[in-house]
Amino acid sequence: MNIPLHANPDLWRQWLLCDRFAADHEHERQLRAEVARIADRVLDAAKLAPGTTLVDVGTGDGLLAFRAIARIGATLGVYLADVSPLLLEDCHAVATERNIADQCTFLQCSADDLKEIPDATVDAVTTRAVIAYLPDKAKVLREFHRILKPGGRISIAEPIRRDEAFETLALRKFIDAGPAVSDDRFFRLLHRWKATQLPDTEEDIAANPMTNFNERDLVRHALDSGFADIHMEFHIDVVRSLIRSWDLLLKSTPFPWAPPLGAFLEQACSDDDRMLFEKIFRPRVDSGQLFGPERTAYLSAIKPGK
């Protein structure tokens, strides 16, 4: 499949602020709490101090930037950088409401082109789930290195989805193995659904920025960019899914480009296929027996020279 990684930024805004929560307030509360936990790990490793300047790259809804200001206070200056002008407008409105707009500078730019920030002028750079979607990760790390002062730090958290893609590829190979296997309609449906989210061929996995790298590649890019004191923690947490009802699953989508399961079943499946998929899959969801691995790479490093 061709995943539009450079899709309309407004599509990302719609997903970030609305679609990922599937119009379910409890699910939104749980998901926001999980994301906040990741954000706090990123900020812990950034080691921010009063009087310093942070660049929050791919700021989205401003989660990292606003939590950093809440931690450090009025002396922290923050650049909020994002490709979406509407998300930046949203962040500006939040900053104004919280009376912290004078600490914030809003930049519409990509993570691999921070040209409005001069060389060696900031103390820390943070990202969360940003680099994974960009094709030239080495260029991104070089930009981070360029804008940091000597002694400045990067702290990032990125999802590692290569194994998920290979699982989707394995499912495809399982189906293609022969008549005795490929006649199983449920696995065909499961594969078709998963393939709306992730690439399912070796060529597409290798070509897709979201799946053609792992945590070791991030370390290599940091090294090649000139960073030192690099620390990588790769976390694999096999957890119970936050989606614990069939109705919620039908409305949920993990990415802006992926249709919710309900839309997939309605638009791409026959009545018999929909009934079969629900009969087999729904009991696992409603009983809370959906488990899966979450793979996250946490990387921090220092620009040497101080």
C-alpha cells in the first residue's frame, strides 16, 4: 500500500485532535494519559533548566511544549514547530489562554528544515512520534545538531513499527501459502484490514519511512550527526489494548490515512464477510482479551563541545 506520509497537514490535525479518540471520552482520557507518560519520559531525559530554550519539533497539540513550561516556569523559552498552520493556531490559542504566549515562538516548518532557527542557539530539542514519518532521518538529526548549543541535548521518543509491518507481511504469506490456508476467509479479511494501516510487501516495507528503520538506525544517525553520550532505551511492552468494546473498535483508526474498521467493513466487505469477521473477532474485543506489543525507542544525546 502507498501510505501518504506527506498528506495534508489538516488531515493530521483532524486525527490528532478528534479521530484518534473515536468520539469516546473515556478512551480519550486513557489515551491522553498514556501519551502524557511518554511525554514525561522525553522531558525527563531533556534535563531542562530555568533560563533555557527548548525546540519542540512536530509539536502537534503542544503536549511536550506546554508540559515543559509547566515544569520549568516562566523562564523557559519554547519554539513550537510544526508543518500544520492550523495546529500552530490551536497551540497559540492554548498558550494565550494559559498566559504563556510570551514564552512561545510558533514556527511553521518541517523537522528536517528548521532554517528560521540560527546555528547553536537552543539548549534542547524534543520530539515525540515525528521522525518516524519523515523519509530523511539523517537530515533531521543533522538539523537538531546544527541548532543546538555545545552541551545541548536531544530527547526523542519514536514508535518502531517494522515488526508490525513484517507481521502483516507474514499474514499475507500465510494466506498465499496454498489452497488449504488461503480458503480461510477470516484471515483474508484480517490481512486486508491490516494492510490499510501498514505495508505488506518487502519492497513497500523497505521503501516506507515508517517501517524501514529501527532503534539501531536512530543511534547510527545520531552518531553520524556528531552527537555524543548517546543513550537508547528500546521498550517493548505487551499490554492490553485500550480498545475494549466492539463499538469503539469500529470507530477507531491508528493513523490518519487508515479507515476505521467500521468503514472498512462497510465499504470493502460483503454482508457475509462483515458477519464472519464480527463473529470471530468481537468476542476477543468485548472480553478485553486484545493484547499487543508497543515498541518505543527513547533516545537522548548531547552535542559535544561545552
